[in-house]
Amino acid sequence: MIAYNSGELDKQEIREEVQSAYRQGLITETAYKDINTSYPEYFYSPNIFIRIGLFILTLIIAIFGLGLLLLMGAVDSERGIRGFSVFIAVVAYAACEMMIHGKKHYKSGVDTASMWMCGAALCTFYFMMDLVDTGTSLYAFLFVVSAYFTLRFADVPMAIIAYGSLMMVIFVNLDNSGARAFLPFVIMLLSIGAYFGIKALARKTIARHYKYCLTFLEICALLTLYMSMNYFVVNELNNEYDPAGPYIDDSYPEGTPVPPPAKPLALAWLFWTTTIALPLLYIYFGLRKKDRILLGTGLLLLAAATFTVRYYHSIMPLEGAMVLAGIIMITIAWSVIRYLKVPKHGFTNEDDDEKGAIEKLHLESLVITQTMGQQQQVETTKGYGGGSGIGGGASGDF
């Protein structure tokens, strides 16, 4: 399903891991060169700055081209806009496929810009068809488009959009069905299922080219799990949907009765518990399993939990709280760095240059194959050579 050459993607992965191993001194320069010679570059994949430049340049060229067509009267009605949108989508998609298969581009900025232009044109066509309603049709459309682009081009932002759209489809359907009280628990269960499903899929060989997409989807699942059980999110949604909740505008016309306060949140103790406990659980399991995603997400959500507590229960002025939190974080970071100067329990403060688990590539076997597998012709002489120094004085080389 993926548009890029699967075999060449595997070779590119090997080159990246071998380069990382060489920088760390795990393989010799000779082995590094031999492996790169055996797996030459195939794709055009420049550095991030050139990618951004090519992305912007492609958009500018496309905008000027579309502007010229519009000035020539290519669109003169609403029906013409719909047809023009389809035309742009087809051309942009064809250009993306051509750059991949013909020019061998791999996320160079040109193919990415073409993909996003195709998606934008499809969305324009959808809006012009007046199919948008208060239900789930918009989110379902976004999910279908973004999911296809994710599978075809392994694009991370498209994967995030697909996940968010799917969650919104479920959210709106549950909300419209009157099952609003069960929303947090349904989203929680779906997020847990999505997290473990993504983890299982990431271990499959067939999904090896989607590892970055799966990594960000894993983060999204952890975030939606926390958001579904965060007191601030649940309480604010409860106040927004509750007819007895506060109005957005605090000013009321004279004679208008002031609405009663919002109803207290049911099971508030549960949501306060999960608000504080979930980030700590993420950090605990991240440390125990040496999972960077769990650990990083837990640290990020710890700040969100602090904000939630601070929003409803002010203990000290904001400036003092920020200063105190900064001092605590600096102290903890300094202590951890000193503690991990000598690696302990599989953790260290040394920089990690690896982009992936290098042992999974069986580099030892790869190096042996490349350095020892090629038969080298060695010149031999009959009998014993005398050498050129002290000794028998026989002619020839030993």
C-alpha cells in the first residue's frame, strides 16, 4: 500500500543505523564504507531545512499557477469551483506519485506539499457540496482522506488527523445519542484499546515503514486517555453542555433572572484521582519498562495535572508557584544527572545517538557478511620467503 519502494526503505533504515553505529564507534570505518557501498542511496531525501524550502517553494508555484488559471476565467460559478477542486486534487495527487516513482523523492518537501494540496482540494470540494452538518459526516470524511494518505505516504500529521477525526466521530455520535454521561469512560476504554493495539501493530514486520506514525499515534492514545479522565476537561464539558451551566456572557439584560450555578460534577473524586494518578503511572511504567514515550508523556501531563489543581485550588500567587516549581525541577534534574553519571539500572545521562534499537538489525552479522563474505585473492609463494631483512636472505616476499 505504501507508495515508496519497500526494499529501498529497508536499505535506508540500514544505512541510518549503520551511520549511528559508526558515530558511536561500534563498527570500523572500513566496515562502514563497505556497507554503504553495498546499500547505495536511492531516494532523494534532503535535510530538514531544504525540505521546508522545497515545501514552501512548491506551494508558491502552485498558488501562482492556480491564480493564473483563475484570472483566465477557469471558474465562474459554484459548480465550476467544485469541478476546479476535483481537477486540482487529481493533478496534485498525480504530481505526488510522479515525484515518488519518477524522481524517487522521499519526504523531500515536494511530494509532501503535493499531498497536502490534494487533501485541501478534496476538503474544498466537500465544503462546496454542502454536505457539512452537525453530525459526523465532516469528521468521517476527514478520517477517510487522512487515513488513506497515512497508509499511502506514511505521513505523521495525517496519522494524527486520522486519529483525532475518528475520536471526534465517536464523541459526536455518543453526544447526539444522549449517552453524554458515559463519554469519559468510553473514550478512556477506546484510548486504552488503541494504545495496546498500536503497540502490538508496531511489532509487526508489515508496519515497519510506519514506525514514526505509530509512535505519534501512541502518544495521541495516551493523551486522549488522560484528557478523558482529567477533571478540568470533564468539568468544563459538563458545564458547557449543562442547561443550568453559566452563560458565556456575564452581562444580562435588566429583569433577566441570573441562571443557577452549574451542577456539581458527578464522581468528582474519581476524576481528581485520575487527574493526579495517571501522569504518575505513566512515569512509573515508563521508568520500569524504559519506555521513552510513556516517560515523556507522563512528564508533560504532570504539568497539566499541576495546572488543573492550580486552576481550582489556588495555594499561593502564580509568580511564587512558578518560581517554586522551577527550583524543584532544577534540583531534581541536577540530582538525577549526578546520580546517573555512572549508569544504573539501565539508565545513564550520556547522550543517546541511536535512532532505534541497533541490536534489532543484527549489525554483527551484517558487518561480518560485508567484511568477510567477499573472497579476496591473496598472493602466496612456494616454500618460505627469506624476507628483506636479517635472516636467510632468500629473495621474494613473505
